[in-house]
Amino acid sequence: MWDSAEWRAVVFVSDQRGAALQRRERCLKRAGIGTSIVIERRPSGTYYKLCVREDDVVDAHLALQLGGFCRSQSLRRKSGTLADAVRELAQRAWDEGALFLHRLLDFVRDTPGLLALQRRD
């Protein structure tokens, strides 16, 4: 799949696999845009790239902007104080909690339809 040139448009790069990457992937999925995550290991670290087809790159950027993902994240590690570390930990916990709630809502919303299909069979 990745040998093809049509799958080479990168719309987001992160140095950590976490809620930020999953939220963007979920946003593109809801917009009907196929995505794939490419893991690239370099001497400077591991990078996670969210890729789409070249034909969908403009639509993907617009979907991410409409989803509220306009600002980019810095890939550099900042040396900070203990308060900065606690603030970042709290932000990540909030992000993970929000992602969990979104997944739970998706599950609850999709389950009755899946049960109805199974009952009909």
C-alpha cells in the first residue's frame, strides 16, 4: 500500500503516539477520509506520521481545521519546572479522558444498530 505514490501526503507528525494523534485520525475518519499511521524511526527519535492519499490532502487539512486542530504541536522537548510537568500531565490526562468518553459515546451510539443487524440475521 505504501509503495504507491498516492499515499504519501502527511497531514500531521508527532513524536509521541497518544491522544493528539488519535483525535486527528478520528476526525479524518468521521470526514470519510482514509488514513494510515506511518512510524518512522530516526536517530533523533521515533516519529508518527498521519498520512492520507494525495487526492485527499486538501480535504484532510480542511477537516482538521474545522475539527479545531489548527495549531501545530512542537516536536522539541522543553526543559521546564515541576509546575510545567504537572500541568502537562494534567493536560494529557484530560485529553485521554476526553478521548475515552468519545470512544464510549461512539460505542453506545453504534451498539443498538449492530445488535439489530445481528438479530435480523
